Amino acid sequence: MTIRLPLLPADPAADFPPAGRALRDPNGLLAMGGDLSPTRLINAYRHGIFPWYSAGEPILWWCPDPRMVFDTDAFALPSRFRRRLRSSLWQVRADSAFEQVIAACATSPRPGQDGTWITAEMRAAYVQLHRHGHAHSVEVFEGDRLVGGIYGVAVGRMFFGESMFSAQSGGSKVALAGLARILSTWGWPLIDAQVENPHLASLGARRLPRPAFLAEVARWAEKPDEPGSWASRVAPFPAACLADPGPA
């Protein structure tokens, strides 16, 4: 069966099709074409839409139903992992190694996946978005070595997670926990985790029907928060403090 999708206009600020028109199979596929300019990407995320495609494909835009989200004030690492983390010498930082994080996310092997959706085009687009102060990373370091990280996009007070990686066991979990702690401290309630999968569920992500998710995005993406580097807003802190509840 041939799938016919709306083709996005040349104007990066043009409206996307209504999310309710997204396909059920594949879940959430909404439109194709356009570009990955900062204007288009922010326009997409502001409406709960994100790009996801493989090399050689046209740019595909998605808004799946349901959506997986983390509640920043309720995120907790597994108890066994927290016990191990208390003696860790790892350090959590923000926006100190964005390009390293996205490169590691693009090249890290993933079970059941052949290759990566983080193409060179995608990497360049998100690095540009980072330089505009809209894309951010949280990194985990052991000394000078990057052992884990996560990156995504901030619009208003809404954070849209894109990908994370571990170079050592637990590195991505600590990065995610660090991100949740930072955002909770700022009063940002949600981290979008996009597509449902067992790993996200095991970390505490919950399903949110698309209409409810889009209502949250509309509410929080319009809250004032100036774009810019998080490096000056987030002082490096020990990962060990994530083993216990409370502010970093």
C-alpha cells in the first residue's frame, strides 16, 4: 500500500498539518519534506512534532500516540543503582560537550538497530540549534572522560529528549536523572521521551495520550524562558547526589 503524506511548504514558519491527521501505522507519521532549519525545528517542537528518518529518505515528521514522558519531580533511579552511585566519582555537567554527546549518540551500537537515524544532516542541524541556545546536553564525566550523556530541545519550559548514550554502564541513566533534577529545580515538569519502548518504561516513563500531551506542550512551551547556554546556569555537581532525593 502506498502512503501519501502531506508535503511541507518551503516556508519554515508555515503551519504543520494537525497532529490528529497523523497515521496510526506507522504510528504518528504526519508529514514529509521541508528542511531542518532552526525556524522549522522550533516550529515543529512547539507543536509536539519531531523529525525522524534514515539516510536516503526524505525528512519525515512524527507525532505518535500515545507519547512517553518523564515527570521531572518524580524521576528516581533504581534502588540498587542508587546504592552503587553513592560511591561514584562521576560529575554531571550541562552544555559543556554538546557535539561530543550527539556524536556518541549517533555512533553508539544499539541492540536491534542497524545503523543510526542521527545522520550527518541531523547532527549538523542540532549543533546549529545548540548554537542558537535551543538544543542542550547533560553530560556525565569521569575525570576528563565522557561516560554518558543526553541531548534534546528546549522550547519555553518544555524539554524534548532526543537521544542518550552510555560509554560506561549507567552513564545514560545518570545523565537522564541529572536532567530531571535540573528541570525539576527550574519548575519544568516534563521530559518528552517520544516513542514508547520497554527501556523507557523501565526507567519510569509513562504513557500520555496525544491530546493530553499536546495540551501540556501548548501550556509549557509558551512559558517564558530565554534560550541560551545552560553551562552558566548549571554548576557541575557530583553524580552521587542523585542517589538521594532533593535538589542538586
